Amino acid sequence: MMTSLTPIFGQARTASKQLALISDESRNKILLEVADAIAFNEQRLLKANAEDLALMQPSNPLYDRLQLTPVRLEGIANDMRKVASLPSPLGKTLKQTTLPNGLRLRRVSVPFGVIGMIYEARPNVTFDVFSLCLKSGNACVLKGGKDADHSNRAIVGLIHNILQNNGINAAVATLLPATHEATGEMLNAVGYIDLCIPRGGKKLIEFVRDHARVPVIETGAGVVNTYFDEDGDLEMGRNIVENAKTRRVSVCNALDCLVIHHSRLADLPALCAPLSVKNVRIEADEDAFAALQGHYPAALLSPATADSFGTEFMDYAMAVKTVPTLEAAISHISRYGSGHSECIITRNEQHAHRFQAEVDAACVYWNAPTSFTDGAQFGLGAEIGISTQKLGPRGPMALEEITTYKWLIEGDGQVRQA
């Protein structure tokens, strides 16, 4: 039976109080040192990652998410340097006023305190969460998946060395055991965890939402659609669809369903041609299947089923849906989308504006692939997740989204009348 994690949560809470007293300059110094240490410890990190990769089949769609490479580590370090260069999100006066009675009110940004992060086989998230939490004055409690446990422990060990060298309590970055029991304890750590953010597939997010007693922001699950309008540009559409689907198939902003106007079915084979080169399986509705049959590899083409639409494939697979109108495309997306990222490809400005106004998602694109839904791509330095809910943050969450605020009130002896 696992020992209670309450003392560990308590250490993170204590460390968060100490972290609030550290200057932004000190936080930036630590982030830059961690970024430099990534390059210095590259082989150690890759060796730990190789231990995790050896336990997963390369054909598993999560393999790509799990894998660290020299190029990816360099990108992680650069993102961390970017976060260090950003203005501090803390101590900002968000609103101020003076009441008729002379009381002076200011609403000021402050850290949440302790942020709990539950995520799957993505070791880069460990670095991203640490950098954003440290910069925003939050301690982080990390619960990674067992698939990435060797990688996460090597990463957190590197971070702890830098923290300790700077006289900072290492509990500001706490890694929990990679067990289901640890997840359960985090979700019930009332008084210790101020905010929990799950980042992963639909099942993980639903489990966290249904079992948490601490506040939760839902992120991650992405059933992503792209609508090729009757006025869509074929060359542009082909490039957008290929990039959105095949850049990285296992990420939440990857394309899951191509919605196409019926009048453009003759262009569907050309639109999908680059996908066949990368062995993308297509599950097409009746009209789309007929348009693709004989023009797309038979082994990669199958009729759509009831489960084809609304599925987050996270693989070299995609659905195709034919619609008669823009209204029908919007209706399809409303029914099957997850509120993550949606796209319209069109030269018709009126259609684009209507699509962007009526489609209910955190990110709605016009003539650009959904692969851009990413904190770093949005200029935020990194992201702690992509929120698909409406209450609170929405879309890529970075520094501002993991701060809260408090009211500061100054008076001159005023008292409230009975």
C-alpha cells in the first residue's frame, strides 16, 4: 500500500510560499541555467528517454510524443529562454478605482500557489510546466505517466540540481510516483493543490473532471475539423490539410476530419494526394468514398462508420465528411468538435467571417492549419495546456492564464455605516 503523499503536498505548499518572495530576476536566472543544462546533459536525458522508448512499440501513436531528440531538446531549451525573456505576469494592476467614500481599490495579479499537472507520455511537458510555473511564482506538482517515468525523473533531477545551486527549495518542482494512486491523491489534495490541469486524451480528462475535489481546468482533447469551402483554393487547401494532419499526428491540434463542400468533390483526390504518400488511412462518407475510389490507395481507404466522426485519431488516420452548405459544415462541427481548433479554407470573406463567428472553439482558423495552436507559436513562450472550456482561460494557456488576482484596498479610517 502506497504511503500517503500528504507530506509531499505539504512541502510543495511551503515551497510555494518561499517562491513568492523570489524576484523575477532570480527566476529568470534559474530558467536560463536550466536551459543551458539541457544541452550540457543532453546524453543523460536521451539515455533516460531511450529506456522509456524501449518499452513502447514504435507503431504506437504515443511513441512520437514520448520521444526526445537533440533537436527537440534544443527547442525546449529555446522555449525556456523565451519564457525567461517575457515580462513577469505578477504584480500587475489589472484594475483600479477610488470609491466615493475615498477607499482606493486595486486588483493585482498573483500566483495561484501550487499547480498540479497530470499528463501522459510527453516528457517535454515536464520542462514546459516547470518554466511557466516558476516564472509565474507557482510551485508545480507533476504526475507524469509511467510510459515517460525514466525521462521525467531525469528531467526533474536536472531541475532540482539547478534549484538547489540557487538556494531554492527543490519542492517547487515535485514529481509524484507514476501510479494511479498518486493521481487519486492529487485530485483530493484539498488545501494543498490550488489548481489541477490534466493534459492528455479524452479518458484522462474525463477521469480528472469526474473525480477531482480540487479546481480543474480541462485541456487537451482535440477533435479537430477543417472545412474546405466551395470557394476554397485547391493548392492552399492541399498544403493546409497535409500540414494539419501529418506534421505530428499524435498531438491535440492534428486534423481528424476533413469536411468538404459537395461541389468540390472532384478536387478531393488532389486535396488528399499528399496524405497517401504518408500512408494516411481515410474513413470517408459515401460521396467522398466514391470520389476517392480509384484515386486513393485502396488499402488506405474505407467507408466511414458511426465512430469515424468525433474521433481523435492521434494516428495516421482521418475522416472525410461531405456537406451541401456552409451551414451544414458548421452544424457538423458543432456536433462532433471538441471546442479545441477548427479551420475554414476559403477565398470567400463572407463565408470565413460567418464560420469564425458561429463555430464554437477556442481557436478558429481561416486559411491556416490548426497545427499553429500552440503556446510557443502564439508567442507565449510555452504552454501548460490548451483549454477547451469556457469558464476561465481558453486556448493555449501560458503565464497570464496560471495567475489569479487579489484586491488591495487602502483607506484612511473609513467605516461602513449600519
